[in-house]
Amino acid sequence: MLIAFAVAPSGTPADGIDRDDASVHDAVAAAVKVVRDSGLPHRTTSMFTEIEGPDWDTVMDVVKRATEAVMPFGSRVSLVLKADIRPGYTGELDAKVERLEQAIEDSTAR
């Protein structure tokens, strides 16, 4: 199972400190640390973090903990989530990209 998610705080932080910029990198760093500590295969890009796990419970537990790690940075949290549910497949975090690159290469060779 692959999950792509993005989580970000908004509103006043729990500590009440008003930050000068609108950047959420500290909050995102807290979420990504949870993902990295999970031991699951993962990839972070400028917009999303992707994780791969064996089942709903495993992956959603990481997403929940990552979301909870962002909560102190605002009075509310936004979560965007996309899932690719394909039982019986593993290694798809990289394999899907490899198949795409091969298809592009094959189409340009024609």
C-alpha cells in the first residue's frame, strides 16, 4: 500500500508564539521525522511525503502520528492524503517510477 500525504498547520501555534514568516518547514520536519523513524520505505518531495507499508493499519498509524507531530504548530491541521491500494505488491514506491521511466524511454526510441 502506498500513501502520499501532505500535512500542514494553520492558525495560532499552541505555544502562542507569532512567527514572522508563513513557512511551515519546522512543522513538516516534525512530521517527516515520524515517517523516517517508522522504518517504512518513504520519499519526501517539495509537496508530499510518500510511504509504503504492508497494510492500512501500519501506514495510517504513521500518518496519524505525523499529523499529531504537526499539531503543536497551529490551532488546526490540514491533511491531504492519496492512497494506492494494491494487495500483494511490495516495492512499488520505486517500481512505479521505474516503469514510468521505461515507458518514456521506450516511447522516445520509436
